[in-house]
Amino acid sequence: MKALLVITLLAAAAGSPVLAQEKQTAVANFVGEDGKQSGRAALTASKTGVLIELEISGLPANKWVAFHIHEMGKCDAAHGYDSAGGHFNPDKAEHGLLAANGPHAGDMPNQYVGQDGVLRAQVFNGMVTLDDKNAIRGRTLMIHENSDDNRSQPSGSSGKRLACAVVE
């Protein structure tokens, strides 16, 4: 009888909204240019996109930096994060939030790094999901050294890649 009760409770829990919500979150651990962990992002899916909450240290102070989603799921610091590929662009759009035929799904607003060299932000991207069409789980989040001009092709003249994180 106890075994039947345990099985029933487990079956009920498997269909519960709490467990369903767990699938709607992800984490991404940022690695800096030195290959060491430099921050973390928590991602939460909604019906209309993904909220990304991030905190990353060791960045240039008092500066706007570009924040993008890149297509590949690899962060190789030894090679400047080239392993992450280009911006996530499933619809083959132009780069930039201000581009006439853009933006890429991976284009997001520039973020400001405070005097302490730490970027703290909440960014919502309505063009992506975690696991469905335009899924970003298994792709990378990237911080660049300069701000994105939101127009230049293919990446906004945002400079070298400073921090990278695989969405898990």
C-alpha cells in the first residue's frame, strides 16, 4: 500500500506546475578572458520570451558593453571565444536593434558596467525561448569590450569578446 501511495505521489508531482516551471529556467556561468569564472546568469522563460538576470565581474569600469546571444555552445577563452560563433540569427535578419531589416534574435541592448567593474542587469529578449523555436539553451551569452552601434554588419563593431557563458 505504501509503495502505491509513493508511486501515486510521484506521478502527481511529475505533472505539477512546480516541476514544469523548473524546465523553464536555465543558468549560465560566465568565464572571463583568463578562463576563470567571472559571473552568472539566471534565465527564466515566459510566454513571450526570456528574462536574463546577470552579474559579471572583472569588466572595464564605467563603460557600456555589448551583450549578445551567440550561436554555438562553447566558450574557449584561449582563442578569444571564437568557438561561440556569430550572433544567434535563426531568421537571417540584419544585425542591430536599429537596422531596417533587423535585429538578430541574439541582439540585445548594451549594458553598463559600474565603477566596480561589475555588470548587473536584467534583460528581456522577446525573440528567443529556452527550449522551443529560437531556443537558446546550449548557446552562449557574450559580453564584448565595446558598445554595439546597433547597425554595423554583422556584429555592431562591438570589439573583442570579454566574457562568455553557455546556457545550461
